[in-house]
Amino acid sequence: MAKKHGHQVGIEAKIEYHPTLEILGFRYESWRRTALNWFQSGLTEDEVEKRLQKEFDVDWAWADSIATEAKQCLAQLESARASNIARIEELIKKKENRAKALQKLLEKQLALQ
């Protein structure tokens, strides 16, 4: 980035649409999802990289990037899962307390009749 009067000035890249870029994007996402599945099955990052290179014939740099992204995605999913479980358990407790309060109220109303 160039500096101009103490401010940073961004430079936009004008890339024309080309179908190859779209195809590469779809493949990259497919490879990343596959790597994520491999991580979930218990493979290490090195094993995932080597498998990506072998099965999809990609360079080491691509395989390393894909494996790193998939590993980060898995870590995010695991932390989101833990926080979702805690949130759902809290909601269940609130619902149980409301149900108990409503049950007591209904029992009192029934006893008054």
C-alpha cells in the first residue's frame, strides 16, 4: 500500500470474471470440506496434507493452506458446539422452572375449587 500524507491508500484489483476462477473456487471449497471430514475421522494435519496432495494432485502450499483452514474451521465448530450446548442447557432449565411454577399455580387453583 502506498502512503499519502500519513494515510494509507488502498489499491483495488480489477479482475475480470473468468469461469476458471469459479471452478477453482468450487474445487478449493470441496477440498476444504474433504479435509475437514478427514480431521473429524482422526487424521493429523500432516496426514491430511499428504492425502490432499496424493488424491487431488495439489501442490504442498495448497495442501498446507487447505489443511490449516480446515483445522481452524474444526476448532471453531467445536467451540461453537460447546457454547451451544451450554446455551441450550440454560434454556431447558428456564423452561423447567416455568413449568414447575405453572404446575404449582394450577394445583393451587384446583385446590381452591
